[in-house]
Amino acid sequence: MSKESLNHAMAAGTAQDLLKARYQQAAFTPDEVNATIETLFNHRSVRAYTDETLKPGTLELLVAAAQSASTSSNLQTWSVVVVQDAQSKDRLAQLAGNQEHVRRCPLFLVWVADLSRFKSLGVKHGVPHDGLTYMEAFLLASIDSALAAQNAAVAAESMGLGVVFIGGMRNHPEEVAKELGLPDYAFATFGMCIGYPDPLKPASVKPRLPQAAVLHKEKYDASALEPAAQSYNATMDDFYKAQGMKNSGPWDLHSLNRLRGPEALTGRDRLVEALKNLGFDLR
């Protein structure tokens, strides 16, 4: 076997192991893999970090990766706020449900759906910009921020860093905006902890739904949900037991409990009101 063939076989084996971890079963055998795909398969939420500082230039590399993501019509309606000050991270951690890893991570990024640039440019040039008040513009900016952040996450993981997204930034949008000095027409979509994973507190690859639940060919097949959900319930039950974690029932009921009503949304039930307070007058 040639060196190239041997390397390919080793990569395929690694990818197969990662796929098995992602689905807790042999989902399929990949014909071709590369380092980028392995990085994607290897994603896990890392909440424990070493004290090691990030290498010089890391932040700029991550932002360059973020800016390499797709963006609708090249509008680039996102920004990112870097937070490393301990007191600011402490306040943000409290606003996000008192998440300790926000305090402990060496680098905390807050991704922003940012329409304020075009608001300012519209005023400066005296041209109409009423389109900013429509839901399409806000959705566009939110998608842009997510695409940018995911690119940065993949880049970070390819460099040996660990990440975890922090949706708790949406628990108290006005307070987060005040802490970060956000202008009107800017909304913190989520945060991201970044640092070198603590080897003493390793994170595991969390299984995902079977592809049958999310992959539809030609037409949406609702009949695939029930068997896929039942299979995933069993998979997650085994995963939680192996991790020594407690869960409040099977995955489907546990997840539905998170969506049972406004009391379960940790403050995010008032996002429409919060967005209006942040200058968005959506139509």
C-alpha cells in the first residue's frame, strides 16, 4: 500500500470512529474524508479550559475565518465583540444564567446581528433605508452572524481550541447590549467561549438524530420522525448513562419540556419587546 493510500485509510478509519460517536452506530462508511471533515465530525461543546493563553494572532485568524463565511448580497450584517476583561465576563456570565465557563474561558466572543452600520450609512448619505425595519433584514443579520460564528468555531477547533456557544446572551438582551455598548439596530445573538480544552475534564462528542430524521429526498417525509425519535431516545439514554449524567426522561419529552411555554424560555419569551427596546421596529 502506498503512503498516500495508507494515509487515506487511516483518515477514513478516524472519520468512521467519529461518525460512530456522532450517531452511536455505524451510520455509513465515508468514501472520502479530509482534515476539514474530521474537524467537523470531532466537534464537541467544551466548557472547561486550561490557563494557557491563546497564541498571538489567533483572534485575527478567527475573525478572518468568520469574514470568509457566506453573507447575503455581501451586506455583511454582523459584528463581533471580544470580551476578555474579567469583570465584564463576570457580568455577562450572570446575565447568561451564571455560566461559570463564560468567566473562565480566556476568550469570549459575542456575535451580533448588526444593522446599525446600514442605519448610520443611510442617515449619512440621506438615502432611504426603510428595509431595515422588516423581519427579512433582521433574519438576514441573524443568519449572517451564525454563519460567521460557525466558520470561526471550525477554525478554532482546527487549531486545537475548544468552543461552546452561549445562547444565554438572549436571556437579557437590553442588559447585554448595555454591557457591550451596542448601538440601536444591533442585537447579541449568542456568545462563544474559546480556549484550550482541559484534558482533566474532557468533553465527549454528543450523538445527533439519525439522518432519517433530518434528511429528506425530493419531498419532506414526516413519517420518518417516529422511528428516528424512538431510536434517538435509546441512543441518548445510553449516552447519558455512559457520561454519568442525569436526564429528565427520554430525549423527545426532555426537549419538549424546554419548549413547554414562556416560563421555560429563561427570559427569551420577551424577545419581541426587547428587540423594540433595542431600536428594531420589525414588520
